Amino acid sequence: MNETRHVPVMLQRCLDMLAPALGRPGAVVVDCTLGLGGHSEALLTRFPEARLIALDRDKEALRLSGERLAPFGDRATLVHAVYDELPGVLDRLGVPRVQGVLFDLGVSSMQLDEADRGFAYAQDAPLDMRMDQTTGISAAEVLNTYPPGELVRILRQYGEEKQAKRIVAAVVREREKEPFTNSARLVELIRDALPQAAKRTGGNPAKRTFQALRIEVNGELTVLERAVPAAVKALAVGGRIAVLSYHSLEDRLVKQVFAAGATSTAPPGLPVVPERYQPKLKLLTRGAELPTEEEVAENRRAAPARLRGAERIREDDL
């Protein structure tokens, strides 16, 4: 396993944010996005009294990180699950409440680096993009079978692609001649479909389309909509959650959940606000924190990262 290819994003800041909740014996921390185990290894090392539960939908990631975390023995429990399955996982393990939760969203370094997974537009590969290759439909199936209107919606909504209609018109024309199987053909089609001005901004012109397909194939935003509230609910009072997002759609969703939890639900005009209306969360970041320039220079994948954190300050109402 190539240890050098995976540099966890904003690692020190995540550890510092979770630290006040994880120093006590018996603290449980959940890494909802295990990947290659960089964040998990650091959590287990920094908090020797803590126990880790780590989730990933990618079996290959679980195998590789299992080797990496083996020295920690039974302090680490690795589970094959999507992160919105957190309540069920905790229930099965008999863990009613946890002290820390970490999400590092987006595609893991391993998935980007392994050409045959089809996540990266820089190299030719089968258009798969499934994080769990044992289930669901591939990116090729989405491109070849979705109605044009649905493809336009996905590219606009998930990729924030202004040229969605042009790209989809080209896709529909080409898929009738021959179904899509590989990423290079799609990248070339996007280059040809875009007007000259659109190619001059924002890096590789295929980036937004690939992001949109990946989100659709893995149901990422739908899963996240369920997962973040479920993680907040699983926190004990004093527990903390840290979420790293990589595009505005994810970040907006996290921001909304945290903001709702940190807001009083009292009807206006109450002279004294009863406990049940008080906020459940305290925000740990002002807006979203960004990686430092030094970190981006060392690890280009950190560039789009946005970190938000919150602390659970009271129980749910019964």
C-alpha cells in the first residue's frame, strides 16, 4: 500500500476541533468516511483512550485501512456501510451516544488514483464511479439511459454546469451511434461541445460533468441529507462533529443543518425561553474554515475544502 499518496485534509484542525470531546476514557468517535484511514489513524493516535467506529461503502478502502489500523487492535471497529446508515450501525454495536463524529466528504484519494474506477477525467477508464462497486448503477448507465431532461437537471444541479444543455445534446447524439463506456470519449465530447469562452475558465472543462455524474451515481446529496442530522442526533451532550465538504452543494447542506440546530425555536415574544426551545448546537466555526495556503501548496486536493464544526449542548426533547 502506497502510504505517500494519501494526505488527510486539514488534519490538525479536525483533531483540535474534536479534542475537547475525545480526551476522556471510553469516548467513542465515528469516522463516517474511512477512506484510506488517514484521519482514523490520527484520531486513534492522538486520543489513546478513545474507541473508533469507522464506516465506508468501498470494500477495497476497508481492506486497505484495516491493514493500516491493525496495530490499534479492538479499539477500531470497521463497518461496511454508507454513512446515512449510522443509526443502524450504532444500534447493532450497542452504542447509544458518541462523543465525536468526522465526515470527510467527496471522493477518496484511492478512488481518484486508481484508474479503473473511472472517477478521474485526467485518465481514460471505464465510466463506473460507484464508491461501492457491488451495488447500484454506473456512470455509463446514467449517460446511456437517462432521458435528456434528467441529464440536464443533474448537470445543472450537481455540477453547477452552465452549458448543461449543449453537453447533453452532444451526449444524446453520440449515445445513439454507440453507448458510452469510457471516460476519454466523454471528456473529448465535452471539450468539443463547449464554446471557446467556457473552456478558458475553471480548469478541466469536464470537471463539473464528472462531479455531477459521481453525485448522481452514489446518491451523495440524498445520503448526506439524512446522514448529517442522524450524526448530530447520535452525539452526546458535549460531543462534537466536524465536516469537511468539497463543493458548495455539500457545504450548504451542512451549514443548514448546523444553523437549524444552533437556533432557538421559541415563538417570538416569550419573556423567558423554556429549555425545550433552546438551541441544541453551538457552532465551532464562523462560517466555513478554509485550508491554509501552505496546506494547499502541499496537497492540491485540499484546495476546495470547507470545514464546519458544532458541539451538542443539550439533549433532544422527549
